[in-house]
Amino acid sequence: MITGRGVTKTFRQRGGVLAGREVKALRGVDFAIEKGGAASFIGESGCGKTTLGRIIAGLEPHDSGEIVIDGTAMSSLRPRQRQPYFRRIQLIHQDPYSALNPTRTVHQTLNAPLTLRAGQTRRPRSWVDERAGELLSLVGLDPGYVLPRYPHQLSGGMRQRVVIARALTVDPEMLVADEAVSMIDVSLRLGILALLKDLRERLGVSVLFITHDVATARYIGADGELYVIYRGQVVERGPVETIISDPVHPYTQSLLSAIPVLHGLERPGEQVVVPTEALDESHRDTGCLFARRCPFGTERCLTEEPLLGHGGGTPQEHACHHPMSRSVVAMPVGGG
Amino acid sequence: MTSEKVAVTAESTVKGTAGRTAPGVRVSGLSVVYRTPAGELPAVSGIDLELVPGSITGVVGESGSGKSTLALSLLNAVQPPGRISAGSVEIDGLGDVVRLTGEALRKARGRHIGYVFQAAQNSLNPLKTIGKQLLDLGRSHDVADLRGLVREARDLLGRMGMDGARVLDSHQHELSGGMRQRVGIMFALVLNAHLVVLDEPTTALDMITQATILRIVREVHEERGLTTLVITHDLGVVAEVADRLAVMYGGRVVEQGPTAQVLGAPRHPYTRGLLQAIPRLVGDIGEATALPGRPPTLGTIPAEGCVFRERCVLRTDVCETEDPPVLSQGESLVACHAVAAKARRDGPATAARTWEPGDVWAIDEIPGAGGSDEERRDEGIRAAGGVPQVAGVRRGQGGQA
């Protein structure tokens, strides 16, 4: 569906005290997402996962590297020619409150793109209303209830469903969900996640899930690929279940260790990994970028950059000079 | 209250718990209403909650559950159009906060009760350094020894793993989210308050930063001998940090007790549903099940009967009309008709059986329970298209009659 090779992106601060300073958001990232497949990007805020998601959705140009959609290299096309390719990839924002126009009813919100679509595909006007109803039913909403309403009359969960329905109006082949449930009430989150999972299974839509919560990534696509991103680099990559049960990169282990333990139901992992500094403010780019926070860092880590690969014979790829499996994940009380 | 009259000396602002111990807090029958065009609507109704001296209590609830309103009530700081319509908040050494007014109330805030606001990251003044804001705080509370206050602030920040002197010289934009959150905690503690309320202390923070903040909350709590209340929507946060846990829904506390007990053997259908709706890292991911429907808002909280009944798999007719009885067992309390009915039938012992994720009571265990999916569905959300069916009802664990 979409692959990327060596994708980079650097932001330059325009004004203010930091004017001219460069922030390397992405430092050469490779990825591949299959048709109907699932992938998740996890990492802390500022790691570049959102930037990568926006680049994949065609909302942000990248600096260097190549992006290929359905076999066509985007660099071979002019910006306008890329549109039909990126139309296949739709982004679902974190915030369903600002993603919808507050002055439009759900009916109006869905009608505009569907009318365009009807024109493109030479369908009669009657198809527009029919399709709007279909899409709302598909995302688990009652069209009769939702269509005449404005966004403020809907709950956060219902709004996010409307956003998903809107994304589906252009028949996308892939949905990019950027922290799509972080602003939704806890009891409603799983419903949205289940919907994305269901769309993948029923419509064959690929899902790229961008999150800091590994457990939700696991829920969406346990069969998918997990990309752990740190300061613009992929530091560990492989099947979700492999990385959760057997992480080898200390950064991945720190992320998994930080997940709260439900005491009473779970006991903490045996080898919890805590980064040594809360923040690496040195912004030094030599060696391993995580070395200055890593509790297991050595001299070599400070000078020599580790490359993504299967070093040490691990099933997943990692970028660590000293890969070692550690049991960091909390286990249910009483085994299991 | 008499302690208010005592001039604040340097000693009392500098370190230690000298002469002050963790206060207990007793919230009784607390109700808060908000005036709306539709009349006065209850945000919080008849809450009874005790904060044991020296404990960390977690209050968990979704938006609209009334958890922030409850927290503000501890400061008697509910803003119009809201007002505390009934009940009391007794704090050791202060008396009933609901009756405090004017200067006495202002002094109590900060001095006795420290409050870390929701999004503390954004509650700092962007134009002043942290140090200047600290001095403002000191002056408004008539602190005589401002140097001592600065020293105390520096120590606290150092304790939380930061360079105190540097942070005090910084503007907020120079600090990361996690650092601002720690500054918020410093402000809540620097006047030597021994009751601390943290409203969503880790919202918008990264996982690793969240873990750091929670560890700091726990450590500072123990070192300084505090009584701490943590308000959050995230069960994981309270599970990690709290000794005791209260679950709020629709303005009521539906279940409370020691954290391990509430999470290990939850009794209220809402607590169970919530736990089941959280995807986990280990075990069968397919067991995660969404709660049907959605939480009530101020306007849709039922005036009588159980507030959770719309979404409850154990609903019976009595839930429509009568407030659920509060059943106590050991140290935990639960407000549910179904639990009460079950306890009446089986004796209280079986209610304490352990619970596993994925374990839901079978409907046939509850006399008269049921109701069709049609009735239970949310007005807008259909039990179709990706919404897991309500009837995810499985036989409970074996070993029962």
C-alpha cells in the first residue's frame, strides 16, 4: 500500500528566541504498510510519530527519502498529481471537537465530500443521502438521530465516529488514526477502537495507529507491525506481540515499564527499566540517541550509531548495541 | 481555625511536619448543583467520602462524573452558577470548609490545602519567572520570611529531580510539561499544606514522564506526611498511586474501598465494565469489551434511581425508581441494587469471590434482571457496526451454587 525509505524532515524555528534552530523530526525512517494491514507508531510526544503520520497522509512534505504509494514513487509526480494517491489515505485527528465544523450539521458535513464523490463517479444525487446513511450506520450511529445535529449536540465518542464516517466518504484504502481516542471518555474508547478494528476486518482498510499507549496498539492490530520511535528514529520494529512479550531495546522497555500497574489484578514486571535522566537536553546527535538516558549505555553507545537490524539474532529489528530481553510488562496476578 | 491567627513564622514554612500532621477529611452528604435554564441540576449528589489521614485516595470518573466538582468542594471553590447545596466537608484543624468565607477561606487555601490544578502545565503566568510567581504567592499569604520560602521551593524542586535555582529563574515556556507539573506540585506544597488535591496530575504527559510524576507524588506524600486526593479519569493512575479508590459516576460514588480490593474484586457493574474496557498488554486481547451507551451529562443524570442503570447489564425495575442501597463489606462500599440482592440471597461471602477480566455475572443470577438491547442502547449508537453487542454476558466463575 505505502512504503517509505529514508524519510527525513527538519523543522526550522522561524521566530522567537530559538530562531534558526533546527529540529530534526525524522532522521531517515523506513516503513511499509500493506493493503489491509495494521501498523502502529509508538513513542513519546516530540518523537516524530505525528509528523510521520502527516507525511503519510500527504499533509506535510518531507525533505528527503522516497514515499511509494501502490507502486508509484511520489517524487516522480507533481504535487497536483499526487492528490489522487494521498486521497486514499485519510487522517483521523486526535481532537474530534476541533475536527468538525461547529456551524455545520452532520448532514452538511457528510454531504459536501459525498456530492464531490458523486460527481467524480457519475452517480445520481440520490446516492449522496443514501451513502451518508450507510456510512453512519457503518460507524455505529443512528442516521436519523445524528444527521440533523450539530457537533456540540453529540458526545465526544459520537463526534469521533462522525469524523471516521467523513473520512470514509472518499473510499480510502488506509486510515491514519493519530491518538484517536486520547480525548474520548474511558468507557467509550474501546468502542472507537473496536470500530477501527472492524473497518479493517470488514472493508479491508489498512490502519495506521499513532499512539503512546502500546496496549491500544495491540488491540487494533495484534498481527500488525509495531514501530517504536525515539527522536525521529525507529529504534525497534517488529510484530506487536513479539515486541510486547520480548522487547530488546531499553527505550521500548522504558515505555512498557511506565505503563501503570493495576495493583490487585497485576503485579509489576520483574525488571522494570527507568531512564536515568528525565530528559536528555544535550541534543547531541552522536552515537545512540538514547545513550544518555539509557541505564545500560556504554562508551561505545556514545560514539557509534547503532543501525536497525536483527543484531544478536532477535526476531524483531532493533537499533541497540546491547540488545537484551527483559521482562518489564506487568503480569496478571496468579499467572496467566 | 485558631492556627490562622498565629503569625506565620519562618519556621512554619521551612521543611518538616513540625506541629502539623496529615489531616483527615470527612465529606458527608455533599451535594453541588449548577443553575441552568432547565433549573438547578445536580453535579454531585449526596457524597460520603472519608480521606484517611496519611493516605492517598484516588477518585476516578469520566467527564461529567462530578469528580472535579468534588475536588473543588474541598476548597469550597465551586464557582457560580454552581453552589454547594447540602452537606459538609470537615477537615481536621479547619472545621467545615463549606462554612468558611472570605479571608479565612482564602488563608485556608494554600496554607492548609494545596491544589494542583488540571493542566497545571498551563496554569502558570507566561510573563513572570517561576521565582516571581513564588514571591507573589508568599506575599499574598503574608509569609514573613520570603527567603525561607524560596529556600523551601528550591529544596522541593531539587527533591523532584530538578535544578531548583534554574527553574525559579525560568519562564514557563522554558520548562517541559513534566517540569511544569512538578512546579505545580511545588506551589501546592511550598506553604506547607498537608492536604493536597491533584486534579488530573498526568493528563497530557508522556508515559515515562507520567510514571516519574506518579513516583514523585508517592514519595513526597510519604516524606512530608500528607493526606492526598488524586482526581483522574485514568484507572491506571489511581491503581499505581492510591491506597484507596472511589469510583464516581453521574455525580455519585458508586464504589469505594482499598485499591487492591476494588480492582481485584470489583463489585459495581460500572467498575467491572470500566476495567473490562481497558485493553491490556497480556492475556486475550479479545476479552476487552466496550461499555454500551455513554456517560450522562449534567442534563441527563436521572433524578431518581440508579445513575448507571441506562448502561447496566444487571438492571432491574427497582433501579428505575429507588436509589441503590450502600452495601459495606470490610472496608469497601458499593451502591448497587443487584449486588445488594445477590448479597441477600447468597449471604455476603460470595460477593467477595475473586474476579477475573472477562468475568461478568450471568443475568440469570439476578432475579428480574434483563431488558432488551433495544432499551439499553444509547439514543444515537446502535448495536451494530463495530459496537460490541451488549449481551457479552458470560457465566461467572465456577464454584458457586
